[in-house]
Amino acid sequence: MCRWAAYLGEAVFLEDIITAPCHSLIAQSHCAQEAKSPTNGDGFGLAWYGDRPEPGLYRDILPAWSDPNLKSLCRQIKSGLFLAHVRASTGGATSRMNCHPFISGRWSFMHNGQIGGFEKIRRALENSLSDAVFDQREGTTDSELFFLLMLDEGLSGDPQGAVSRATSRVIETSRRAGIEPSLKLTAAFSDGEALYAVRYATDDHAPTLYTSVFRNGGRCIVSEPFDRNGGEWQAIPPASFVTMTGGGTGIRPFAPAVASLALVG
């Protein structure tokens, strides 16, 4: 599984989150402590927001620990909102197009998890996309496709609802294919204003998620804490949706739309 970190707040150098801490994202790329695999060497990526509405994007296929360009960029770039990801592939070739984050307009998205049985339902999920959204497909990963499902479900107007409906589409498509639904979804995404995250799984083993508030008032959400000695980290419970703004962090229950309808019935 992958490792990632996202930040919202007063502008800081990217290195303060990605490369400098004792258990930084770079350290986690070769020595993660809360993932099935300690090594996340199948590429990396950054998406950061500045003076333009759309994010800057830098991705490459090298292991994050061996790319001097990444360290140089993190030392020089300041941002008040950014997402960073190191990849451990669960499917899809090691290519720039398959590295996270993925972007569409002002939106950015990154993911830790996987769609079980993806190769058996991939075609059906892709065929379910509207033409305009399908045309944005660049890579071959289940993560990018899930992001496109969110866009197709109205992400710009209803972030939590879009994730809920996209999750439902995956579950229902699996059932129609005769596959027991198996989805692990710990993801972060942003429109350049707020930062959102979700932690969900169809079983009892959702990938980990944590938040923290720093002394400068900035807020971070991560798959694994990067400062185990000095930081105060709050574990986000499974089946949760997180909204971060400059005013605070909100945590609400999360469930696929189909699950919600089943409960009502």
C-alpha cells in the first residue's frame, strides 16, 4: 500500500512535511511502519496550490528516496495547500501517468488502497463514465479511475456525496460481476480551498489515517505520522469523511450510497 501526506494552512516549505521530519514521507518510502509493505518505491508525486486555481504537478517513476530533484523542489517551494504521495503499486505499470496525485482542473486526488478484482470490473466501470470524464483517463490504475468516478458523480458540488456514490458504483459493479465487493479507500483530495479525506473499507481493515494541528495553526492529514516524537496525532476512525478548512477540521460518518439506502429500507 502507498503512503501520503497533505497539508493546509499558512504557507510552508514542502520539505517541512515531505523530507525534513524524522519519519518523513521520504523515510516512509523505504521504511513505512503501518503498511503491509515497508517499501513504497514505485514512483512519487506532488500537487501544490499557489497563485493559480489549478495545482502544480510533479511526478516521476524513481523511488522518492533516490530523486535529488524532489528534495530540491521541496526545499524551494512554499505552499499553503499541497498533497504528496509515494507509491507501492497494487496494479498498473510503473509510469508517470500511474503516479499520484491525479488532477482535473482545480481538483487533485491521491489514494492508498485498492479495488479488489479490478481487472474483472475495470471495463464496466470505464464504460459507465460519461464521455467527457472518460476522455480524461490517462493511466491504468484503479485509483485514477475511482477519481474519475468521483468527478462523474458531481465532485465539484458535493464532495462527500460524490465519494459515497462512486463507492456504491464500485460495490454494485462487483456484485453484478459475481465478485464479492472488496474496496480499501483511504484518500485525500482538494479543490484548492478545502482539503478532504475519506477512510473506508468493505471489510474491517481500512488503511490508516491521522490528522494533526501544528503550532503555526496548519493542519495535516496523513496515512502515517511523520513525527512520532513531537507531534500529537489523532487517528481517524474507519468509515469517516474528513473536511479541513482554515477554520478547523470536521469528521463525519461515511457510508456508500447503496449502504445508506439499505439502512433506510
